[in-house]
Amino acid sequence: MPLISEREKRKAEAFTNSLNSILELVETLSNVIGEGNYLAIANHLKILNDNKGVDEIIQNIQRTIHTQIREIRSNETVEWIDKRSRMELLANELTAKARKAKNEDYARCVRCDRRVLKEYLSTHQSSSICHTIYTTKHLTCKVAKTEVNKYHDAIDILRLWCVKTGRYSKFVGKKPTE
């Protein structure tokens, strides 16, 4: 068995460890880079491990990796997330609420307690969101529970029946706009 120096042994171990780390990364990215590119990278790494044509193989690996990086970066989802990461942050929600409270153009809806533009208040009060919040507030008080989903489900079924049979005025007081 041939002998090597301690320095050469450390270099060989570092090389093998790096190669194994690269293999693990390639394995992790296998679902993203595709089977053909995965096999190409694995073959290049095997040849590299066998110490044959190291420079050429490293260049091939770099080209393959750069191609994959370009493909990943041009992915629709990645581009969307990248754009979102560069967007300006919204103002703190409490700050926005405080601004609305001071702004004379806003009024608090008496049914659902939301702040809405005064010019939009009547439209808002006939909306399903206002009606749902109003119903939820009253349900919570009537049944003395904060979890009222099953009651809402029953009301929705009843409301649907009323609309189908023309009895909506008995249930909500006016024809729904939805």
C-alpha cells in the first residue's frame, strides 16, 4: 500500500468531504434540477473523484450549475418571491388604524365596528362581510362562546333555503346583493 504525507492525507480528506457535501447538495436539489442534469452532475463528480481531467470536469460542473441557477432564478414562483422580497413594507397596522381613527373621512360602522370611508359606509353595511361580522358578534354574545362556526354553518344553510324559496326578507330583512 502506498504511503502519503500527513499534508496530502488532509488534502485528500478535505477533497472527499467537499465532494460528499456537493453530492448531498445535488441530492437535495435533485427535484429542482431534473433527472438528466442530476445524473450529469453526479457523473462529473464521480470522474472528479477518480482524479481524471479535473480542470475540464470542474468547468463542466460550473457550467451545469450556472445553467441550473439561471433556470431556477427564471422560475415564475422564484421571480414572484424575489419581487415580493424587494417590496416596501406596509406601515405598521396599528399606525394605519390610528391614522384612520384621526381621519375625518372615516367612520366606524355601528354594525361591525370596522372603520370605513364615510362615502362607502352605506354600501359597506349592506355587504356580506359587515353582515357576517355583525352576526358573529351577536352569536358570540347569545351562545356565550367564542367558537361559533357550527352556528354559522346552520345559519348559512337556513339563509340559502330562504333565498331559494323567496323568503329572504323574513331572514335578512332585504334581498341579498351577493
